[in-house]
Amino acid sequence: MNPFESTISMNMQGQFTSSNTHKYSVILPTYNERKNLPIIIWLLAKTFSENQLAWEIIVVDDASPDGTQEVAMQLAKTYGEDKIILKPRSGKLGLGTAYIHGLNFCSGDFVIIMDADFSHHPKFIPQFIRLQQSHNLDIVTGTRYRSTSTPFLSEARPGGVHGWDLKRKLVSRGANFLAATVLNPGVSDLTGSFRLYRLPVLRHIITLTQSRGYVFQMEMMVRARALGYTVGEVPITFVDRIFGESKLGADEIVGYGKGVWSLFTSV
């Protein structure tokens, strides 16, 4: 008899219906996502349940005036307050600090960060997890700009973008090309925000990260490489948001350029 399968041992370990005994915490920053939130949470719950994974979702809302918090509270009643955890803030304080805030409430040993506007589909999460487990990676990030995963994963399909006009595609490509040339981060999609981290790794990198807003994601990857953490990439299809307006504007684009230069001179 395997001693680890005895009744006493199982009671000490906790019993799981899946061979994956990890718990996955999703941090969802929101601002005016009342219409999107029920869809993305339903998809996340479905994905985790079908793959028999332990999970929780931390909703970090920046005082949305459209009733996002009220929707989140209703979803907590539906799925359980241990699954949907609302941790609001007093105002619109930025994407980077939203992750820092949400991290304080994560009880999982892995953390997934993603957008709540349905541009990141939860169907890719099982691929993130399989790639991480196969190669014992510290971070797995989604990429719009690769046709295969790195390291190789047979089920991965080419990434891409849907719903963007040519101008926005060129801006995104140009931003990544600039960052790759100047910073050599070792990933193909530096501006992406769909990632899986080991909890201690994310906490370590966040303590060193100085940028805020959209540059935050870029600095996280640059610092991960500098610190020697292992990073894998899974191709994803990025779909422009279904409801609401994009929060990317001219100020963010200028800030991105300044952020690239700052990282080049400091990391």
C-alpha cells in the first residue's frame, strides 16, 4: 500500500479529485465592467470546474460608477464568498497598484492576472498550467505574436489579435519591437497582461517594480529575466473588449515610451 494514500495521510494532505493539488488565485482589476464581469467569471468558473482545479477570484474594483461592485457582490452570493472576493478601492488608482492590492488577499499558491473585459479568454488557462507543470516554470505569459509555445506544447495554436484596426495593430507591434530591441526581455509579447505566476515569484518581483499603469507589465517581465526566473509563453488570441471603451490613450502611449527608456537605464 502506498503510505501517502492511507486515510491518515489523505486527511493530513487534504483530498482532491484532481492530481493537481494547487490552488489558483485570479486577480481581476475592474473599472466600469458591470456587463463584462458576469461573463468572464462564468467562463473562469467553468474552466476551473471542468479541469478540477481549486480556485478563487479577487475582484479589485476602482470605485466604478456603473455598478460593477454591486454585480460582484451578487456573483459572490451565486458562486460563494470563498470563490468571488470583492476588494474595492476608493478611486481609479491604476493597473499596477490593483495587482499589488489584490495580491494581499490571494490564498492560492499560483496567481493568474488577466483583464476583465473578455479580451483574455480563460480557455487558455489550462495550457498555461500544463506548460508550467511540464517544465516547472516560474511564470507563463500569453503571447499574441507567436505561433507555438516556448517551451513546446503540442496543443498550442498560433496567437493573434481580433477586433483591432490596422493602426492599433501597428502601435502594439511597434511597442513590442521597441521594447524587445532596447530591453531584450526574452519574451515576444512584453505588453501583454495575461500571465500565470508562482505566488512567491510575483511577490518578489512586485516589491522591486517601480512603474505604474501599462508600463507595469513590461517592467515585470524585464525584472523577471534580470532575476533569473524561468518564463514560458503560450500563444493566445486576443479579442478586443465586448462592452465598454478601451482605457488606452495618448498619455499611456507616451508613458510607455518613457517607461522603456527608464528600464533601459535602470534594470
